[in-house]
Amino acid sequence: MKKGRILVVEDDSDIGNMLRIYFTGQGYDVDLAATGSDALTSTHANMPDLIVLDILLPDMDGYSVCQELRASSRTHHIPIIFLTQKDSRSDRIAGLELGADDYITKPFDIEELKLRVQNAIARAARESLIDPRTGLPTGAIIQEKLRELVTKKEWALLYCRLEQFEGFKEVYSFVTGDESLRMTAAMFCEVLAEYGDEKDFLGHAGGGDFIVITVPAAADTISEQLKQNFNDRIKEHYSKEDLDRGHLVVPQGSGDGIQIPLMTMSIGRLDSTAKKFNDLREITEAAMEAQRMDATTS
């Protein structure tokens, strides 16, 4: 089982490839970016669990990359470790003030870097900032973003649920269930990267529930693409027999068993034009009611 996804931002190809090979061997998925702009694009398209970020980059410095990531609601939770030759006290303070989680200077001890990476990812999970299965914000971060909607002028909320997810896990096991969640999270990132904006927020509320906060103009297109892409890609997680049959069968004594439909995605859409919301409870109740209505009409 993979330990997580790391984005290494390093313009020195020798160092970048060395880190990719090493951390891949340690059980991580590793993406490489040689410039700051590539790092921002990669982060929004394929959310990492941690970023190892060089400061001296050819297009924009690592401080600017860190600042942009911390300013975005979709990426501000991701742990960042600066890896750089700049070792003065003022450089360290500048990086930490921008919200970096750690700071390591070159030349570095690879075993020390490995431990710091492990600790940063584990710390984020312990603090309920990210879901370890999907790498997406959860818990307190989602609640904070939903509370902001009370005073925000223009917004659209998509409450997305994987229908029949629990039944799927019962038949295929929690391991395959986690794999389907990782696929779904990656698919969300791809859709938002193409049809959304870097200011959009994506969170995993637990189980098969996901949250998207975007603008009203983009909400319908994002919703349509999410459903279409999910229906296409979830087929990879079913056996040919179940796909041909069109449902799962849970054995039940000596009978024919219980039939469970294949997974689909229902999405409840809520936006700032609907009504005046006074608190988090009203928003979540209205969003879940919209999701339930979509589930019954889909």
C-alpha cells in the first residue's frame, strides 16, 4: 500500500531523479516539477500529500510558490519542506513565516529527509487536516470553509456522494474501497483543474462524501463532468461478471442473495442565490437535502 504522494520541486535533474528513485523505493508515489509554475500546475491537477520545495528555481522562487499554495483554499493544508542551499537564519525565518513546515539545507542526509517527510505527513493526518486515503482536506478544514460561505457573496457548493459505496466495500473489501476513493479524488482534481479555478475548494468529508466549493457559473459544468467521469472510471473497479449483471450480489443464507446496485455519484447543488444562510448547520442541511433529491431522481 502506498504511503502517500510527494511532489519534488527541483530544477537540478540529478537531485530530482535521485529523490524520485529513493522515495519511490520507500513506497511513495513521486511527481517531479522543475519550475515553480509547473509545481503549481501539478499540485492542482494531482494533489500531493507533501511538497519538497527548492527555493532557487528558474522562473519564480520557492518562497513565491509557497505563498501561492498557502493562499489557495485547495492547497493551503499541504505540508511543505524547503530543500535549499540558502542556509542563513533570515532565509529559514522567511520560509517558516510563509507557512513552510520544515527547512533542510543542501547537502542533506537522505535518511533525515525521509524521517521529516514521514513526520510531516503523519502530523497532518493526526491533526485531521487531510484524509490519509485521498490526501484531501477533511474535518476542521471543511467546516472552516463552509462557515466562510455564510458571509461570502458568491459561491456554489456541490455535495457529492458515492451511492452504494458501503455495499461495494462489503463485497470487494475495504482495500478496494480505499482504491476507489483514491481514484475518485484524483478524478475530482482533474475535473477542477480543467473546468474550475485554483480558488476552488475540494474536501473529503468521510466515507464516500466529497465537498466542492466553486463559483455558480462553473458549478453545473463541474457537476456534469464529475458524474460522467466517475461513471466511466468506476467500472475499472468491478469484475466483468458484476458489470455484465449490472449489480452485485451479497450471499444471504440459502436464498439468491441481496442485490446491490453499482455505484453512482449523486450531487446536491447549492449556491448563494438560494437564500440567506445564517450558519454552518443550515448550509450543510440544505446541501444534503439537495444531494438526497438528486439521488432519488438520478
